[in-house]
Amino acid sequence: MLNLPTIYLVHASDAPQHLSRLKKILQELANKRSIGDFVSLDSNQYYALPEDKISENDMVIILLSNGFTATEGLKEAVEKRMTDLAAKNRSLKLVEIIIDSIPFDKNFMILPEDLQPIREQADMDSVWTRIKSRLEQIYTTGKKPVNYRKYLIYAAIALVIFLIIRWLLSPPDYLPVNDDAAVETETTTAETKPYEKLGEYTYGGAGVESITSAVATADGGAMLAGSSNSDPTNGKYDFKVVKITADGTKQWEKNFGGTQDEFLTTIVAVPGGYLLGGLSYSAAETGKTAALYGECDFWLVKIDSNGNQLWDKTYGGTTTDIIEDIIPVQDGFLLGGYSNSQPGPDKAAPAKSSDYWIVRTDAQGQRLWDKSFGGTDYDFLFSMAYDKNNRQIMLSGYSLSAKDQDGKTSQDYGQEDYWIVKVNEEGDKLAEYSLGGSAVDKAVTSAFDGALLIGGHSDSNGGTGSKSMGMARNLGKNDFYVGKYSNDGDKLWDKTYGGPEEDKLLFISPVRGGLLLGGQSASNSSQTKSAPNYGKLDGWLVKVDSTGNKRMDLAFGGKEDDTINVIIKLKDGNYLLCGDSSSPEDATKQAGSFGDADFWVVKLKLN
């Protein structure tokens, strides 16, 4: 769209008798010079002049009449006003008080008294001719008539060049044959779609429930695990586990916790049952037997296949300790999270600020050792990936710490970086890597399929730090960001996916031939997102091939907030997208609503 100039005429409230004639001249000039608009403002409105709408091609005229008593004061005020605007780095030119000896080379002007109509007899036609000549001079000096055809040609050429460059940088993301296949239309049949939605289910009470982890069970169903503050509950928020069959039927549900808050972050299958991990603010009491050491502790609960609590343990120091992930290792478990606690009562490793913290236990949950990793600022561990062949663990999260000589030796790139620390099963650090661009990069999920897959969200520009220029460019406020790295930390590829708004990757699930990426999105279909937006936040699923090229994307949800926090594969080969939903049942969400937010599951068959 061409940016046509606007004339703003500010006149005294006791408008001179020839104001209408000046308006007519200006309007004629506007029509003649393809001026976008003409706005007449009474001087009482002057201080409401729309500064944010005025561009450098616009013209502001202050018309004074000899009946206006504060001429000099107004001139000074106008000068100060325009000087202030220029000081704010606006593109407005400074006002110039026009008199006969100064040329018209500014767009802001005051018609001086020698050009104002006066009540005495005068050759008014001559006066108005001079006014019109000076006004026209502004738009004729150094300017040519608008050649719309030329600008349209330029715009068309620029568009073609832009599309070619965009295609060269990221051809797979813009091939419509892949994206369109994932968008459901009235004429699309189940046989031609790359997926089939088999069901949608919600579970919950009157309060808030959120699935943060899930595992498939041997009988073909699943354990859904998260947190809840709905009644009945032992305290404020509790660990909550719901056992369902393959068709979504609830078999049982159990809550675990004390009288304060407990938040579950992970569930993992182990011999003899399941481990629930998270954090606890409760002291030892009904529902919790393990002691409270600090403000909140690592809390580990073992249950059997029917949800009966077998034992519980806490680990931590005097302040904050939070489990984020659990890996079964030989003869025990490795607990990973972050801590800002100093040593004692059940913690040996010191903390600089907030550090990665890992705890090795035996099969009964007894602590064998603990270690911390971090720099002088905050470091948060969220996920662990296990390389069973080399018996090495990749700890991944994000770091605000700069490179130092002690706790963190890898380079920092932006405000927050992905930070990977590779350790052996004894917790000895083997290597560390920082990944990311110039802004915020937060890793929250990882997996291992012969190489390290690490994902999260990013608002860094491509081509900064370790972030690739083309396929990993910044698309919106936050993007899904996935990187694949060799065991030595060499980047194999990295990609971003998303639209212009907030898109946050929360889970990576390796599948045959590629990856499933799950998270949340506030973007409409744009950039590399073809799925529409249904509400505030939708659950967003992206399928990519083994080199990160997008094959389809799907959005699920209603008119409120909905998110996919974890993806699991059932025994029947189908997938459960698990998270939480605040949306009521509507056209795009088929399951009902029980409270403020519910456990939410979508079952998919991928063709």
C-alpha cells in the first residue's frame, strides 16, 4: 500500500473569515497531489495532534489570524513541540516559521501574518495566490507525480524475489503438498488423511488438573500423571494418577500428598510398579511419610500397578529442590532436576545459585551420591536422555550463567541458552555444550535415538550463536526449536517451526522415520504453521522426518487454553496426546469440561 501524505490544518478557534477558502485550496491540492487525507483541527485540539500517525511526508499547518492574541507564544510552543518530537527519534521534520526570506523546505509551517487575510482592503486574490503557490511548492520541489504503475511493478518484483529467497532457505516448510495434507476439510476422507482422530477424553474435578507425564501400560492402557487441587485431595495440590484403558475408560484414580502443595513432574515404569517424581512442600504426616528438609524437596513415590503407595522418599537441602526427570539405571535410579540448596540435611553437593542437581539412588530409593553442575547464575535441568550403548546421560535444560573457570566452561550466546552436560553413570562430567542464539533459548525436553535430540522454544534470530540461519530462523515471539547433535556435540541439524505468536515445544517423541513434537501454540496458520488457531492456546502437534522436514501439523482444542505436554505410544500402535484443557466442549473440542482445567487426552492413529 502506498503511503500517501496527510495535511493537518490547525487554526484558531475564532477562525478567520477566509478559512474556508484556505481549506478549499488545501483540498484541491490534496486531490491534485494524491494526498491521502485532509484533517482540520481547531487550535483547542492542537495538543491532541495525533503524533503517532504523522509521518515525514505529512504536512502540519498552523494558521494564525490577527485575532489570535498569543501569536509569538504559539510559535514558540510549536517549535518546542516539534523539537521534542525529533528528540524521541521520530521521523518528523522540525517546524520552520515561514517568512518571506526562508524557503519552503519543511513540512511543518506557520502561515505568518504577512500572508494572513486582514480586514483592511487588500488584493485578496493575490494573497491567496501566494498561499497556494507556497503550499504547492512543498509538493513540487524535488518531487515527481506518483507513478502508480512503476510502484506496482517494483512491488511485484520484490514479492517474487522474497518468495524465491524464502523457498531457497526452507523449501520443505513451504511445500503445500505436505502442509495441506494435514488440514482437515469437508472433502477430506479418513482414507486420504495422514491421521485419524480416534477419541478425546477429559478427567478431573471442580478445580485444576494438569497432565505433566504419562506412560503406556502392559495391558494396553496408560497411566496419566500430573497435579490436582480438586476435591477430594489430601492438601492443596497433590500428585494425581489416573489409570485408563485403551479406549479412554477410567479404571481408577489416586492422589498422593500431604497438607501443603505437591506437584508431579514425571512418572516412569520400574520393576514392581511406577515411580512418581516431583516436589513437595509438606512435612511428614498423613499421606506423606518422608520428612521435609527445606522449602520444598525432591519427592519420590513408588506405587504398584493398582496405585497403592509402597514407599516415599525426600531429598534436598535447606531451600528449593525440584525433580524434573527420572532414568532407571543399573540397580537403581537417577533423579535429575535443579536446586539452590546448600549441603545438608540430605544433600552433599553445594550450589552457586540454582544448579543442575542429580541424585543416584538404589532400588529402594536410598541416596548413594549427588552432584551439581552450574555457573554463577541460574541453571535449570529439565530433561535427561540415556545413551545405553555408551552408558552416558545427557542432562539438558537452560542456563543464564556466563562462561567461567569453574562450574560452566562452555560459551554463552544469549540471555538464556540450551545447556547440555554429558556425564557417566557415576555422575562424572565428560563434556558440556551451549546451544542457542542471541536471545532466549529454553530446552525443556530431550530424547536419544542414536544421537541427542533436544527441544524447547526460542526467540533468538537464526544465524546468531550456534543457531542456523535458514531453517532455524526466528518466526514469531517464540518458536518450536529442535536440534539434533552427535555424541561429540556436533550439530547435525536444527530447525524452527511456528507462526507469528507464542509457540512452545514441550515434548519430543521419536517415531518411525522421524519425530512427533508436542506443545502449545497461539499462532494462526502462517509461516511454517498450517493448522488454524481455535482459541487462546491450542495443543499443537508437528510431525517431522528424520532430518527435521515438516510433514504435517495439527491443532487441537477449544476457545480457551489447551496444551500438549507429553506424547506416548500405546500397545495398539496408536498415540495419546496428553496435557490439560481449560476449554468447554465446543465445535473443535469433543470432550466435556469438569473444572478450571482438566486432564485432557486426544487419541490418534497415524497413517
